Amino acid sequence: MPAVQTSYTERMSPARVGMIANIEPHVTISRTVETAAGIAAGAVAVQGATDNGCVVSSAGLTNGMQVLGIVVREPSFNPENTAGGLGNGYAQRDTARIMTKGVIWVQAAGAVVVGAQVTVVASSGALDDTAPGAGVIAIPGAKWDSSTTAAGLARIRLG
């Protein structure tokens, strides 16, 4: 017997990680995913080993690596792809859509303040607004576009 949904939420959630936040103009680029495990929506993508490649930021991000942008969620993700959780990312060798300019929803690792610089923890790919330093790298031109009081969804303005 098929499972039947018995509970419903009153309202839809306001956003999903990697979702384009509004209709203002934005710029996205396409890159081939080199990371074996794939790359999740909302993750920071950096330049890969090939000209048109990208890897997830937690795959050894250093100060010398070029941050490309944030991975955009697609409604047509393959549900069998496990990158970023079931159906929430691009598999290795997929063509990922990466936002370089615009506003996008991401998972903040902790409380963030609107207008603060966006930083990424090199070892984990976690996004926050801590000061750049050992293992924490600033994303050039990125600012938090909304605040959170704890870890949760927030908007980043790129470019």
C-alpha cells in the first residue's frame, strides 16, 4: 500500500538553499563539476583544474584559489544525485550553474549581519561573516543581504 501524506504545513518555506532570491538582474556561468562527490546547491564553487571546471570550496580552498560564485539550485536536479543530499546538487561531470552576480539563498553557519563581508571556512565550505584569517577566506565582492540570529537561511549579494 502506498504511503499517504497525513500532515501538512500551513505555509510554504520562504526559500531553499541555492535558490535565486529575487528577479533583479543576475549573472550565472556554466562550469563542469570536477569534484568526485559532486557539488551541492548553495555551495561556494572555485576554479577547477581545467579551464571550464569547478570544484566545491571545501575541497582544499586556499587563498590562491579563484572563487567563481555560488551554485544555483535547479528544479530539474536528478533525484538520484546525492550531492548535497538527495537531488540537491550536481554530480561529477554535470554542468553546474554558478551565480557570479545577484542575490542567492545560502545556509549561514551561524548568526550573520546584513552588510557584513561573506567568508568561507576553507576546510568545510561553511559560510559566515567571521574575519578572514587562518583557514577563513573572504569571497570578493560578496555581502550578506539579510541577517540571521543563528544558523539558517540567509541571502548573499554577489558582485
